[in-house]
Amino acid sequence: MSQVLYWPGRTSFYPLGNTSAVCLTEDLPPERNADVLLLGCGDPRHILYTVYADALISDEPRKLDFTCCDIEAAVLARNTLLFTLLADHDGSEDRQTSIWNVFYHMMLDETSLSLLIEQCRKLVPLAESMDSWRRGPYSHFIVMCNSDTLSEIGRFWKLWLGTSDFNAKQTRRFKERFQDGMKKIRKSFEGCRVITSARSAGPLAPVAFDAVAEQFELYWVTGLTNDGWKKVKPAEHVNPTFAFSTTSGDEFSLFDGTVPISGFHLAETLASSGLEICDKTPSAVFKVVQAAHQQFSAWSKAVVRRVRNTSASSASFVVRMYAGEALAFCRALHPVNGPNELAMHSPIFSAPWKRTVVHLDNALYSPSAPLPAPTSFDVIETPSVLGHLGLHDLLIATTPLLRHSSSSTLHTKTSFPVANSPAEGIMERVCGDLSTISLLLGVVPSTCVSRFTTYFNPSVIVSSTGGCPFATQHRERSAWKFVGFGRDTNAPQKALSFSPDQLTGTLFNVYLRMFSDEDLDKRMAAMSLGEPHALCKLNSLSTIRYTRRSFALLLAYIRERVHCDWDRVMDDLHTLVLQSRTLINGSDLYQEMVTQLFLAGFRPSWLSPLAVQELRFEEDPPVFRQWRAVPEVVTVVLVVPRHPITKAQSDLSDAVCPYLQCETWANLRHNTFSCISASFGKLEVSGQGENKVAVIVEDRAGIKGTSPLIVSFPILSTCLMIATGGTVSLAVRSTIGTMPLSQKLGAEMCLFKALLTDERWVHVLSKAPTSENDTTNEVHPLVPPTLLDETDQGHPIHVKMDESNTLVKTLTAHLDIVHAAEQAALTSGCPITVEQASLDKAKLRIGEYQWIVSFPLPIDITNAKLRIARKSKYVEVVAPIVLGLDDKKERSIAGNFRMTFDSGVPTLWGMHRVNLDRCPSFKLPGGQKAFDWLAPHINHTFSKRENMSRTQRVLLGRIPDTFTSLKDSLRTFLFWPLGW
């Protein structure tokens, strides 16, 4: 796994989303079919709303294919249940109400519970096998990506169905435990106004504060939503779909912010209601619930129509389910997925704490599949995965899955403290200058090119009101698109070139920022800040998102895009890392970094097979005496008995995100390994030497069971050769959140330690252990993504960095003059000029001939230089880059609204589409106070510089730039009907 492993203690179950639904096709032209990948999909609100919003765009609806990935199978079981209920919908209002209750209510009335149980009785037999599901009535639009997913989803259907067989005592206990959990949540919020759902009201958040706070309290008291229109039936039964989860079993683990209205657009009703800011009338509470009910009903009807017009042959509406971790799923979808050392020592496990290797269904993901599932996508939505993943891990896993077109979009959501500006927040997450990272990765946030966003950020309005619990963080939704603004051809494999010294310095700077949690100077600087910023910054530094494998995979990804002397770059980078004292754990984690770089394809000259064998014969290590040949990398397996785990389990669960790592000690040499895999179960070992293999029989009870913990990690064999008499241990990484554990575990935070030669607990293998019936080198060929022909070959764009190797200084494009007439014009001394053609293009003229020179990012041709080689017959355009997040200079409107062509269809590159036919009607209420929310909403469209420019216009008579004037005109149009 690229991400760190933390103890699976008390985790929350998220059956419902806590942000408003978005239209997943809003960046695509209406003529184009949509393959959409949702990572960490959560509930299906985005799919429901997309089907609804997309319905009237064209006469013939486009094909919609959604692939839903979530690590929590209970979420997918709920989603599949909902889609099957909609497929069986009889159109009656009572049925619609019962479907709402089943999906959104924690407590159910008799009618709704009966509907749930009957549907489970229908679904459980269908989940027996992939064949039984394919023969069922829902397989034409609900597809399971593999048998493991179907098995896990079916397990929850069985659990829900099993509650109908409870006797009176079991039913009473089940209800008491669930309601006790609800009471604990209510108690934790005593005296607080929980208004997080106000974000879903957009600019009307101040109007909704009291209404959503009261609705939250009512929901956690009754388990119901009440729209005030109908008498709510008595609800005495626990909704079992809220009671079970993968990580917590039947323990109550609902996320304490769960409330149904958060997933809907509350502004739709409030805008025409006439309610004023912080309106306390009872009708306000009913209106937000009515908005949710009405929207769910409309979205559901749109899905029902889609399902009934879909067949197995047409596949016009398909929802695919995959239960597993997001990055593992992405790796399994990558077109290049052959056996290699990384797969041998780091198999693609379906999720942390599992040893099941990802195997996708051959009937869907093989070249011979009659209706192959998509392996590249027009849109990739990541609603929540960035909460625990590093941005680089996500980008390098998902970008290869984006279909190469100007409209293809990767959406991310980034949270950062209110104290930081959006620019600072993004810079911190990308671990460097945005232009540099965008060039290296090949994708860029569209807002950083257009310099504006068409998305409203509710946290801006809410934080300005003050005193709000969720005003401590901004949430920024970014749309990442390919650099080069989606040219109709693929960029060459070696699209960029760097000098080795500058690339080394750039990568080293990224390395330091990726692991800034290990930077002692930053910790000391954070402690010098005043409250509450010091604690906030320290907590941020204690959040570990990257491992050395993350860095190795990032370099492997960059190597595919950048032409350079990589051997020299890697040698110099190793030297910088070894000599650096910036990171306090840098030397301890160096061996792991070399291991991961080796597995990613970077092989240092000193780690050759011959050198390994020579060291083996010199040291004669006991762990390799039965090996005929020792590879450069091996896998260490540590079996941790249950006793030390049980002893510390309660404290581990109470600690704040305890990260686990393995450590080796030998002759005062200490090495740390954070790229570890773990699961509970029994280890079965067979064979000797390099032929020794291990299989793990997993304990499904996990941390609640009695089996030992089995941990494994890759390591350089040379580390073990010089570790005679050494030990290997499992420990907790020291952070602010784990400091209390040191009182029980000691300063080393060690959970268990054993000698490397003690085969009761330690085994050294040539490849990683997996679960039963799995292998680490079995490969299922995938359907390769459809790519356009490469026609843009030529010299790479040369990147020149500044002296600090953090900022891009210039981009140089090389143009060979090849035709005889053009060469004659060049050698004859004709004038040569260059001018700006567009944001990322220059027009080069030599006499009567002209060329369009393309760059990957916006450039400033007015300050460009030309290098002219009349004898060698080439011209180079050296242009400074123009890309940033600050807004300090005035700018023209030209170039901000970038238009491209997607398969011949004109497309606005930086703006999303809105289906006006699906926008709610807006009725003007009486009373000007009912529009007090509108002024701050409109005024927040201006940046600080633009506000200053407007002030100077009034005081000094200066005319603002065109973009500011455009915003001012829109402001006037919107305020004029109100008499403002």
C-alpha cells in the first residue's frame, strides 16, 4: 500500500453523504457518452442527480456508465438495494415514501420495514454467485466488478434479512444497543448547534442555520425526517441498514454528522420562501425537509425512466459496484499491469488489513469480453478519499485512467484551515509550486489557468458569519485537466526535458515537502504560533499521508514524462537524501526508500545481483544459509501473537490515528519501514530457502477475533545480511495523538519484538504472502484504454528552473525548419517574429511562413526570447511561464474563457455546463430583507485586488480591468430587480 497503515480502532460508518449532490457530467459536452469513476463513492446522490440533470440535455439521452468504488461494502449494499427498489417502483406515492424511509430513516415503521425485508429476500439468492446475479432481473444495469464484491454486498443483505428472524429478546437488545448509540451522539452535542447541513443551502446558509440545527436534533432523537405535510407513522423498528458495517460489525458506529438533508440542494426551496436570515419560524424546518423529499422524488423518477429504457444490449445506464480501497482499484485498472518485483513484494490487496489480491471479473475486464467494462474514464470523482490520502498518491493513480480529451476531468476536494488562503492550501497539498507539479504530472487545476472558478464555496459565506463549527476549514473543489488544454493528440512520452541538476533539486524539494511531518524546524515554528493556530498546525503536521513508496511511485510516474539523465539524477538524489538532516526520520527510513525505489525500477549501481552475492558470501547471514540465490529485495513476515495486541488494544483504539510501522535493529543500526501490510489470521508456511512460501488464512473477525497479527514488508536483502543477531519489531509511530501510548508501551512504542532468526515469529520470503487461493504474480489482461494516435512528436519542451529549483523560470520550445523553402527563408536573413496566439500557444513567423508553437501551460510571449540557428536550421522560443494562484496583477479578459474542441464539439475548457431546464424556478418573495443573503453572495465573487480596484474607481476615477468590470456588470444585473 502507498498509504500509511493505522490501527483500525473506532471508525465511523458513513451511510449518507454530507455534501450536496453534484452533476457528474457537467464538464462534458452533451453529445458525448460518459464513463464515470467514483472513488469513495458514498451514497448514490451524485448518480441520482446526474441522471435527473442530464435527462433533458438532448433528444436522445447519452449513455451513462458509473463505476462505484467504496471500501465500505455496507455502503454499496445500501446503494444496490436502493437501485433495485427503484427498478421495482410501482409509481405510487406511498411506495416512494417507503423507499425514502428505508434509505434515510434510522427508525422504520412497519410498512417500510416490510418493504426492506421483502427486497432482501429477493436479493439474497441473487448474490449466491456471479452467474446467479447475471441471471437476475437487475444485472442489465447493476454490474458487480468481481465475485468478492458480490459476496460482501450479499453478506450485508443476509445480515439485514437475519434481523427479521430475531426473537423478542434479540429484537429488544438490538434496539436498545442502537438507541444507546444514538443517545451517545446526542449527548456529545449537548449545548451545541450543529449546522453543518447549512452548507447544502449554498448562499442561503445564514437563512438555514436554525432550521438545519433543529432538524439535526430531531433526526437524532427520533431517527426520522418530518416535512410537516403528512402524519409520520410510528417508527419502532431499527433500520438494519444503519446498524451493520464492515469495520464495526453490529456495533453502533454511525458518523455523528449524519443527517439526510445534507445531500440535497436546500437553497431551491429557501430562495423563494420569503424567510429571513436566521428565521426561527417552525415552517423553516419543514421547508428544508420538503426540499429534500421533493428532490429525491424527482431524481428517483428520472432513474426509474432510465432503468426501464435500458437493456443488456443497449447498456444506456449502468452502475458498477466494487468493494475495496480506491488506490488498489485504480492500480488494478491500469493498462500496464504485468508481473514485476513490485507486484511480488507489494501485491494489490483489496484494502488495508486484508490479504485478498484484487482480481477483476474476466467477463468484464478481459480483451474477449462481449461488453467490456471501461478502464479509462471521462470523469473521475473523488468525493472523500483525499481525507486520508496524499494528493500525489491520488493523482498518479487516477491520471492514467483519464480518457485523453479536452473535457476529461478529475475532481478533487481539498480541506484546509480557514487561516490559510486557497492558494496556500493547494500549495501545501501539492508539495511544491503548482506550475512545477502540473508540468511533472501532466494535469492542472483548470481554475489556475482561467483565474476564476464557476463553483460557489459555501464555507466562504459561512466562515464570514463567525461562530460556526465548520468554519474552521475551507473545502475547495478542484477540476484537474490535462496540460496542453486537451489537444486532440497525445503528448509524446518524453514531453519535457530538464537539466539533471535542476531536476534533482526539484525532486529533492518535493521529497522534503511530502515528508514535512518529519521536519523538526517546522514543528518548532508551529509551536511558536499563538493559539489556536499552533495546535491546528501541529495537528496538521501529525497527519501522515505519504510513505517512501509514494515518493518512489511518483518518481516512476515522472520518469515516463521527463527526458533526462535519470541515472545521474538518482545518484545525486540519493546523495542529497543521505546528507540531509532536515527530516528527523530521514536516515532511519533511507533503506526503505532505496527498497521502494528499486521496486519502482530505479536500481542503484551498488545494488547489483553480483554485489548482493558477494556480500552474502562475505557475511554468511543465518537467514540466507538455505538459499541458493538471494535476490536484491525480499519480504519479511512478522507474526505478532495476540497477547501483546490484546494488552494494548483499548489504548490503541482510544489514540488519535495510531500509525503502525516495523523496525529493525542490528549493531546499533536502526531502520524503519512504514510500507507494511497487515491482517489477522493464521500463517501457513511451506518450503525452504528461496522456495519458502506463506499463505494467510484470514480471520474474518479481525481485531475482534483471537488470531495473531501477521505483518509483512519488503526490505533490501543486504540489510538482513549485515543484521546478524538483529531484531524486527512492530511499533507505533510517535505523533501528538499517540503520546499517551508511551506510558504503556515505553519510549520505543514497541508492541512486539523478535529475533530475525526466530522462525516461530519471523520468516524471510522471496515474495509476499497472500490469502488462500491467491497468487502474487497472476495477471489478468485488461482491456487497454482507447487512445488517439500520436502526431505531436518532436523535441521535448525544455524546463528551466530558478536558482532554488522550486519555480519554473522559462519553457523552451524547439522548432526544426525542415522544408526547403522555409529553410531558404531562414538562411536568407528574413525577419523572425513571435506573437501570442493563445494562452499556451505562440505564432512564429519567418518571412511569409508561420508556425503555431504549443506549450503545456500558459506563457508570456511579450517577454519571450528567440534563439535562432540559421545554419543549423532551427528556432527556439524561450518564454516565461504564467501560472499561479495569486491575483495581484490586473488582467485582460482575453484568454480566460478558453474554448477547445472535444471530438469536433466546441467546449468551454474552464467552465462547467448547467442544464437550465433543470434549474428550479425562482419566485421573488415580498420584503427586501428576504434577500439579505444575496449581497454577500455576490460580493464574494470579487477578489481582494478587485475590491481595491473598485474602490479606486470611486475615489480616484481609475477604470478597473475588463474582468472586474464584467463582474461589476453581473452584480448590477442581479441587484437591479431588488432596487439596490
